[in-house]
Amino acid sequence: MYNLNKYVGDSTLFLNNAEEKLNFKWVDDKVNTSGTKIQRILNRIYQTNDLSDPQSGYRNIYLKEFHLTPLSNFSYELYENLYGNRGRYGKYTTITKVDSMLNPLKQLNIAEALCIEKVSFVFGEEEDIKVMNWYFNNRNNILEFNTTFDEQSSDYKNLYSLRYNYNQYNQPVYVKLRIKKVGDDSKPDTQYIYGQYQKTFTFRYK
């Protein structure tokens, strides 16, 4: 998206593609300075957004990391928030299987007008939130992925599996999502199923 021949909206991935390495900072006001850095090294993209308060010394840093396959699909996403002295929230998504059909969001070609890389559907109770992400950059549709958390965030992980019904143009029109909540593999005493969930989505094309 352009305004007077200047970008006014962009996602991390598309912004990164403009240059191999980008480093820029912006100032909110005379007190707080925020720094954002984006860097790509081979098939990995790193973003750091430092919102720490230099006056109080309060740490507040957001980290993102994406791994891409040769076919332009995500294979891994890291999201971390480092806050306070030792506070930490981390969520890690690993995509283990995709299909061979074209992702309909890829066809929209609107990622450059967005400030995010995905559209997210959030559901579940407050203490058991689950998120389904569709990435604009993905060439294909996700079939299986899992999300894990750091020790401060959760002792569990969510296993996601998706099944699609396609139309005559090989576009998904109906999606069934199944989620299994299990104990973290690194904690043998919690390796059992805590819950199973199901959600459906419908795609319509005009």
C-alpha cells in the first residue's frame, strides 16, 4: 500500500524482502524511544521490537522469528515477550505437514497492505485460549502443526490437525480443525491428554 509513492503498510516478511537487512528506529515522543530491527539470514527472518523504558529501566522486548521452506511455507514461528527483570512469555509454533494445494490467502496478494503475516482465529476459554493462524505468505495449506510454550507460560502443548474439502478449482471450501491438548514432552509426568476440541471453518469465493 502506497501513499504519495511511499509505503504506508507492510508485513514483516514483505518489508524484509525490500532489503537483505533492515535496521530502523522511530521515536514516539521525547521520553520513550522504540527500536525495531528486522534481519534475514538465509531462510530465517528475525524481528526485534524494543519497547523498554530507558528512564525506569523496565524491560519490554518483543521477539519474532520465522523459518521458511524452499517452497515459501512457514516451518517454524517463535514469539517471545521479555518483560521486567526476569519475566518471559514464549510461544513456539512448528508446522510439520502441508498439502499440495494453493493457499487461498496467497492468491489475495494483500500482504503488503498489512502489518501482520497472518489472519488469526481465537477461541476457547480465558485460561485455555487456542489460536488458528493462516499465513498470507504460505504457498500451501497447513495440515499439521503444534504450539508449545516456555516454562513460565504453560506446561502443555496443543497439537493441531486439519482436513480440507476442495472445490473444482482446488480451493478449500470447508476445513475441520481438531486440537489435542497434551502434556509437554519435556515433562514425562504430564504426558497425557488434557482435552480435545474441534472447530470448523468455511471459505467462500466471489
